[in-house]
Amino acid sequence: MQLEETLKKRRQEKDILLMTHLVLGYPSFEVNRTIIRQMVDNGVDCIEMQIPFSEPMADGPVILKANQDSIAAGTTVAACLEFGREMAASYDIPFLFMTYYNIIFKYGEERFLDAAKAAGITGLIIPDLPPEMGGEFMTMARDRGIAAILIFAPTSTDERMGELNHWAAGFVYCAARRGVTGKKSEFGSEFYDYLARCRRATSLPLAVGFGIQNREDVAALIGRADLAVIGSRTIRLVDEEGPEAVGPFIASLR
């Protein structure tokens, strides 16, 4: 799978990779362009672009508000697909779409996957689509060279991790804690034991997200994970200080 190969190659050159997240259309596509340029220029290795949904159940208040504001501003799935095509053509890093299954179902599964493939998207994160319900969709994605990225959680048993690994591609997203995005995570022996279980369960790269906010958080993952995921912190930074603050912040993470 292209995404897995790209990340493993980049990983050979760095202690840990950075993946960032933004909500498309928030506060505008033009600002999205500025943010992505700063992210790439400051060493981000992979970018997760969220197609907004009215009820993003895995996301905390910062990303929830961004989703709702983007929808209120008129952001469409078609506009997100076109923006994804523009970004994938402009920068030599993997771009992913993250969204919720209702968006894809309404757009049409095959129509969405064909458009994502044509746009150069290499992976999809759909938090509310487990393989028991989405196995056929995940197979269709794989057939198009698009990785269906699945999520391990601290509550996942070893057996469940094995089941998810059977379907996973690209990398596995390890949620740092229970709950939703945005709240700072605490790292300790229980968390590191969880990451060790994740590592045993899959040969795919491990990405850790939910509450990763600063250089110390990123450093704590070196040797235990392959990607650190920065989400709500960047959105909050844009809200408080403007998009120009993103570049220095990303540069400060290593």
C-alpha cells in the first residue's frame, strides 16, 4: 500500500513523523491553503483533512465548532474533494481524508472513492465505520490503492486489535485515551503498556493522537510510535493567533 511504504521510508530519516489535522473550509479554504503551506514548509510528514460533518462524535469542542462553522459557511463534499486534489498535486507528502460515514453514504461509496483516488488521496479515517459494518467499503478502498485506517483504543482487547489489524492499511491510529479529541493526554506506565500492546498487534506504522499538544508530548512518543498527530491544538492556535502562528508552532515540535 502506497501510504504505508511512504511513511516507512520517511520514518527511516526521522525519530518520529508528524501528522497534522485541519477542518476543510474552516475558517476558509484560503486560510487552509496558508496553514498547509506552513505545515509542509516546517516538516509535517502527512496531513489529515477533515470533511466537515454536523455531528462529529469522536471530536471535542474545538473541532466540533470548526465542523459546524464550516458547514454554515457552505462547505460541500465536492469542494473538499477538489481542494484535496489541489493539495495532493502541490505537495509531495501523503494527504488523507477524515470524515464520518454518513457523508460518504450520502455522496455514494464508489463515487466518493473514485473521486478520492482521482484527487491523489492515499488514506481514509472514518471513526464511526468498524470493519463489521464497513468491510466491503474497506475492500473497495484497498482495490483503489486507498488505505482504510483503523483505530485502536485503550479499551481495545488484544483480540480486538488483531481483528482490526486484519482490515487495517496504511497505519493504525492509536487513540491516546478514552473520550474525544482536544483534551490533553497524560503519559505514564499504563499508556506505555497500551502502546506496547498496539505495537505487538500490527506491523503497520503507529500514529498516536488525542491530546498531543507540545514538544514534550511528541518526544514522549519517540521509540514507541511512528507518527505524532496534532489536531485541536493547531485549530485553537489559528483561532487565537492567526494562521501565521502555525509554522513556528510546527517547527517547535521537534
